[in-house]
Amino acid sequence: MSSLWLPILMVVPVLGAIVVALLPKGSDKLAKQVTLLVSLVVLALTLVMAFQFTGAPGDRFKFAATYDWIPSFGVHFGVGVDGIALVLIALSAVLVPIVVLASWHDASGVKAADGTVVAPKRSVKTYFSLLLVLEAMMIGVFAATDIFLFYVFFEAMLIPMYFMIGSYGGAQRSYAAVKFLLYSLFGGLLMLVAVIGLYVVAGKGTFMFPELVGVIQDPATQKWLFAGFFIAFAIKAPLWPVHTWLPDAAAQAPAGAAVLLVGVLDKVGTYGMLRFCLELFPDAAKAFTMPIIVLAVISIIYGAIVAIGQTDMKRLIAYTSISHFGFIVMGVFAMSQVAQEGAALYMVNHGFATGALFLAAGFLIARRGSPHIADYGGAQKVTPLLAGFFLIAGLAGLSLPGLSSFVSEFMVMIGTYSSPAFGSGALTVAAIVSAVAVILAAVYILWMVQRTLNGPTAEPVKAFKDLNAREVWVLAPLVALIIGFGFFPKPLLDVITPAVTSTLSNVQVDNPAIAEKGAGQ
Amino acid sequence: MNPVIETPTIEYGTLAPLLLVFAAAIVGVLVEAFAPRYLRKSIQVPLTLLSLVGAFALVILTVVGGDVPSEPVAMGALAVDGPALFIWGVILVLSVVCVLLINDEGHFVASAAAVPGSADEEEAERSGSAHTEVYPLALFAVGGMLMFPAANDLLTMFVGLEVMSLPLYLLCGLARRRRLLSQEASLKYFLLGAFSSAFFLYGTAMLYGYAGTVSLAGISQAMSTGGALDPLLLIGFALLGVGLLFKIGAAPFQAWKPDVYQGAPTPITALMASGTLVAAVGALLRVFWVALGNLDWNWRPVIWVVAALTMIVGAVLAITQTDIKRMLAYSSIAHAGFLLVGVMATYATPEGNAVSLQAILFYLLVYGITTVGAFAVVTLVRDPGGEAGHLSRWAGLGKRSPILAGVFAFFLLAFAGIPLTSGFFGKYAVFTAALGSATEAGDSLGNWLTGLVVVGVIASAIAAFFYVRVIVLMFFSEPAADGPTIAIPSAGTVAVIAVSLLVTVGVGLYPEPVLDLAQQAASGLFVR
């Protein structure tokens, strides 16, 4: 019985993209309206689908649909979602309409205060149709249950993002776009070898994920294939030391594209680790756990320290994300129920928090045309509304209790601290070291807030206008979600928990959560 | 008593496509001799196109009719088997498309004999004379391309090689603009080509000395009884290899490609980059898999080095190029390397080999089509002095002509092997075949072959850099004030670009029909 939900979710934005691209010249406003409408339709459909989702036992992947695509290669168009994929699809569907609203004028060109053209006016239609194509691919990449299909989306989604950065970004846009593309392509190609290797070694003649779990037994083969997948995901996530493309790409991308880049595209990396690296190659994952945890901790601390030193707001936010991705990776590889639930939850919350932060910073930057922190000061007195949103988004970035990211960061740390996966206290040490980042986070966020919002009002800042209605509509839903899930994360966790349980059972670690359930029955 | 000479049996029906092309070429020569000048073009164009389309129809008829011969035809000289028919089909499609490009105005010199820059040249241009000989020449080249990969003995193969190459040497020198460059290309191609032909012939002689026959099956048979380390065999094989690797432009025999591709008239470059490559890879496969099949533990390490070198040299040197046609030439070198990875993917079982062959045939088809499309776009971007070859001239093309730049960008992404383009599946198929061969128990190369795939992947990443660089130039750079003009494309050129684009997109989204076709063609492997 195949369900049409997921294919429809992918087809709607693609059709929307075609319509937008074919609109006659000069209908820029219509293009924006159509894009917004399509993205809202996708959001509505996603929400309806999500409310029908139950974590009930039975088939792990709900709304599954499988069609033959390339029988010669054993490739299917196979889609389906478990809880983790569902919340990430929902995250994408929520962010896209917000980004559409936020990017309303992004393609119209950016001028600095002194009149120099930072970015020329570009085709509005192209921007918004790329955005819709990207939405279809984001949904596809999380929904794919066929590893080949996942790979196709993983690589193909680079192209729209590449054009969004390269054509619509800041002064260094073409450098940033090329760097982004080459890093990702290189990782992707290594993954391609591993994908082919998996297919050949497994000898099953299929790429369907459920049929490939547990097939590869040879430890050496597992390690090589794991490495191929992991490097690609580590670049995507990004993990230290292959993170350097992210600050460039995020700083040069238009704010809306940066939100999707950091909020969703990078999550494909951590999602891939959780879904593919762990479940397909459990022994290798366990063997490599310690080095990966070390890399994750380095990312956490390094990202936070470097963020403190940034003078460019968007780069600063990008570095904070590297720190946060360190937490997610640590949670994924801590191999405990709580840590992995925290990691999956973190992926969603980070999307909201960083999204809000990027957009608020983007609105501030749009008022002056400069991303440099030093160019601002005292904005709070002039633009109280913007300053308020900026502050809340910042506090979410430093995981203040009561805001959603606190829950996930706390779960990751507590889950890692008490992980039963390793007898040694190594994970405990990792959790303790990573806790330092909580203090560093306070430094980088609050110092940025202090330099931009507080203090004497800088001369150019006095002319700023506060948020208009469109901008409030962009930020308000995100802040509502941040606060809402901060106090009541249960709906998300209810969906995520069964998915994490089945992940861990495929990885075959001793899972006290499962053991308790067994004992209770 | 006089010895009885038997009448040779010739399977005319099977050979009809080949014969039709050659017959049309000869008629074309006669037209040149007897038809008045003003009529020539209007006779040559339909004659050329109809004969190529007719030959393609005959190929289709043979395949659909199910009478694919299971034995060599024409007294063992030619093998019209599944792979050969597939390659014929591909070459004929590509050549029809290239003839449409050749047909476009302004690519060929008015009078090749006039010294560049002389009064004679001006006179010829003013009087509007043209070399309609290009059509029969192209037909001869296509005929050679059909013969080359279908040849079942080394002598026939040599004849095919020469019939294919000689008209191309000439055609290379006929560019209308930058004629000195064109003539230089022609001379270089001729000299180096002549050397490589000599190598091929010398190798043939050596192998004849070893096996007492030039037929591919005979050489293979001789190896199963005779010594496998006979110097005659090894030297012969090495020399033959040089000749063949030269034609596909594998390193270290790649030096001619950039010069020739740059200098030749672009439609001819398109024909060489697509048709010649397809034919040469077909012939290479036949020699290595049929004649030297028993020697694969011996030649595979050599080809390993050649393939790795070819991919790396092609990808790395392409980065430093500033001319679009030279860049595409190096890209073609890199792709020849990827194809060689497929050539090495031999298995112990025929079923395994059929998978590799399917991959190579598929790759040839998709690469050929995309290449023709890319060169067709190149013909449209013009300066006052001809095509705007220098890459800097392409800056900002995305603003001036978004559709053309978008199409070209798509072709480049297909070359780079980005998913949802046909190029991705080509690369994927070849790499899968190679990794399958590497993991086969008892494979003579084993992990080395896995290593080669990794080299291929790294070369792909490097190659992606220069494809992306052109996209950056076209879309993210500001157009120059005196940028190139975009020629209004003729209906033929539009058709070429449209067909290439459709195939590149269509196969990128749903490759199954083409894969099935390649699989059917490959299932019987080569006849011996």
C-alpha cells in the first residue's frame, strides 16, 4: 500500500517552481505571491500529514511509497518517514514560507549606505523558483528510503543553493559559492564510491535502506564504507576541520538562503550520520566513536571561541552553528537514547533558533548594508521591536532555559554524560568539556547583542526604521515556536522517541530504555 | 592445376548501413565533379543527411528484425554484433547532428588553397564560393567510424582507422576564421596521427608474427596455445595499444587533442569529440577484450596507469586553460580516462563483462550527445573575428542570454556528473562496473581497481572545479562592455541544442530505456 503524501509534497513545490519560472517578464510581485502560496500549501499539507503520523509499532517508515525508477541499477523511488525524518521535513516546510517572506526584496539588489552596489538587482523569478526546487529536494532528501535516491537529492540540492549564493549573495559571493560547491561535491563523490561499494558488497541488487540494514558484516569493509559516508556528512554538517566553507557561504548568502543552508541543508549531514552511518555500519560506528566524539568536542569549543572573535554578524552566527553541530554529532555518537533524542531534537530547535538569529541579523544588516558589528550600536532605542526579537533569538542561540534549544542541549549533555555505551569515563569527560561551551556561548551572543543593541546610539543607526509588518510576520512564528517548544517539547519528543529506539536497536547497543520497557511488560 | 579461389560471401543486408554511407560519399564526390557550383550545396546537404538517416534506419531495422548476426560477416572481416550495432546507431545519430552544425553558415573557409590574408582569399570570399567537399569528406569519416569499431581483424581495423582519420585531417584545416591556427591544427593532427597509425601497423605486424593471423579471434586462440610472454606478443600488443590510445586521446598520448580541437572548425571538433571517440573506444574494447582477453592480467596494470594518468592530466590541465575549446578538449581527455576505467572492469564471467560493456556503451551515448550540444553552443557565442574562444569573453553571458547560458551550464553540470543529468548515470555505471570487478573473487587487480575508482572520483572533483568556473564566469560575473554577440541560431543549430538538451535531461531523469537498450546490445558481448 503506497501512500501519495510524500510524492505530493515533492511534486507541489516543483510544479510551483515551473509556474514561477514561466511567469511573464515584469511579474515579480506575482512570482513572490505564488511562491508564498505554494510554500504555505506545502506547509499545510505537511502539518496535516504530521498529525496523522503515529509512532505506532509496525512498519518503521510511515507514508511509505516505492516505485521502480531504474531497475537496471536496482534503484527505487522509495520514500517514507520515521519520526526523525518527519520532524526535519516539518522544519523545512516551516522555514520555507518564512524565508520567502524574509527574502521579499533580496533579489532587488543591496546597496551600502554610501550608495555603492553590494549586490546588483537580479532576476526575482529565478530566485524564487530556485527556492521552491530546493524545498522539493529538502523534503526528498529526508524522505528517501532508497540510498541512491538520497544520494541524488544530496548532490542535486547543491545546485540551487549554489546559484542562490553565487547570484544573490554579498560581495564575495562567487568565491563563497564555489567553495561551498567544491567542498560538498568532493564529500559527495567519496560518498558515491561508498554507495556503490555498499551496493556491490551487499549483493542484494537493491538500494532500499531497510533491506540493507545489517547486511554488511565484514568489519574492514564496514570501516571503509563508513568512512566514505562519514566524510561526506562531516563536510556537510560541518565538523572541524572541514568546516571552513560554512562561514564564507553563510556570510555571503542572502539571509534567507543562509537560513536554509544552516537550518536545513547542514542537517542532512547529521541526519545522514544518524540514519546511514550508524544503522548501516554499526560496528564501524562503534569503533570510530571516540575519534568522532573528539572531533565533535573540538568543534564545540573551537566554533564557540572563534565565534567570539568575529566582527561580522553572519560569520559569527555561522561559527556558533559549528559549535552547535558539534553538540548534535556528539549526541548522535554517544549511543544512548537520551543523547540521540536530544540530537534529533537539537536539529529541529537549531533550525528555529539559528533561523531566527540569521533573519533578525539580516534585517539589521539590511538597514545599514554592512554586516560588521562595529557599524552598529544602540539599536535598541531606535528599533525596540527588532532589538527584542534579536535578543530572544540570541538567547535561544545560547540555550537559555525556557527556550527550545535548552531542552535539546541539556539532553545531549546529560545523555552523553551518562551514556552506558562505553565503560570508560571518556564520554563523561567529553560531556564535561563541552559544557564549557555553554559559558562561551553566553560570551559570543551577549557581547554581540551588547555591541549592536546597547550603548550609545551610533549616528547612522538613528535613521533606522523599526520592523515593518512583513518582518514581524517573519520573526514572530519562529519566536513562538522557540518559546512553545521550550516549555513543551513533548509533541516533538513523542515522535522522535520510537525512531531513536529503532535506530539504537539496529546499532545493537545496550539500551537501558529498551531494557526498562521489556522489564515493565 | 590452377588453385580454386572461392567467391567470397558478403552479407550485403547486414552491411547495408556501412555500404550506404560509403556509396553516398562516392556519389558526393561525383557531385563535386559534375554538378554546377550553385547546385552543389543543395544536392550535398540532403544527400548527406538522407544517407545518414537511412543508415540509421537500416541499423534499427536490423535490430528490430532480430537478425543480429552471431558470427563475423564478410569472410570474418567485420563483426556486426550487438555492441557494434549500438555503436553504429550512436555514431549515426551523432553524425546527423554534427552535419546539421556543419551545414550552418560561416564555419568553413571559402577557398582552402588561398593563402590566409591574401587577395585570393578576399576574392574567394567575395564571390561566395564554398567547399561543399566537406560533406563527402564527412561521410567518408563517418564510414570509417562505422568500420573501425566493427572490424574483426587488425587489417580491416587499420583500413577503418585510415578512412576515418584522413578526411578528418583535411577537415581540421578548413576553418574560416583564424586560419593559421586551423592549418597548424591540421598539420599537427596529421603528423601525430600518421605516427600513431604507423605504431598500429607495426604492432599488427608483430602480432601477425606471433599468431600467424591478424584476426582478433585467431590471436586470442594463439595465446591459449602459445607462450603468453613471447616478446613478439608483448611488443606487438604495446605498439597496437599506443595506436589505439592515441585515437581516444589517453595520456601520455593526449597532446594533440587541445591543439586540434581548438584549431578545427567547431562542427568538426564536435564530430571528432563525439563520433571519433565513440568509434575509437569501440575498437579499443574489441582489441583488448577479444584479441587480448586471455592476457588481461598483463594489460590491465598498464591500462590502470594510463587511465589514472589520463583522468588526472585531463582534469588538472583543464584548470589552466583560458580557451573554451581547449578546456572542452581536456575535459574530453578526462572522460576518455573514465571510459578506460570501464574498459578495465573485466570479470571472470560473461554476465559480468556484459554489465561493464553496458556501462561503457551507455557512457558513450550520453557523453557524445552532451558534447555535441556543448560545441553547438560554442558556435553561437561570437566575436567580430569569429567564435569568442577566450573564456574571459564569456563573462556575464548569463545576463545577456540567460537561456543559452543556462543550457550550457546544464551541459557542464552533465560533464561534471551532477545527479539528475545523464552524465551522472554514465559515470555511476562505469564506476559500479569497476567496483564490481574489484570485489570479484580472484580478480587480478582487486583493491587496486578500487583505488582507481577513488582516483576517478578525485579527478571528477577536480574537473568539477573548472566546469563550475565557467558557470561562475557566465552567471556571477559582470558582462564586459564590448562582450561577444550571440548569433541568431539557425534552425539546424537550434535542433542540435534542443536534441542534446532533451537527451541530457531525459536520460538524467529516467535512464532506464537507454540502459535497457545498452543492456540488450551488450548481452551477447562481442562475437569472435
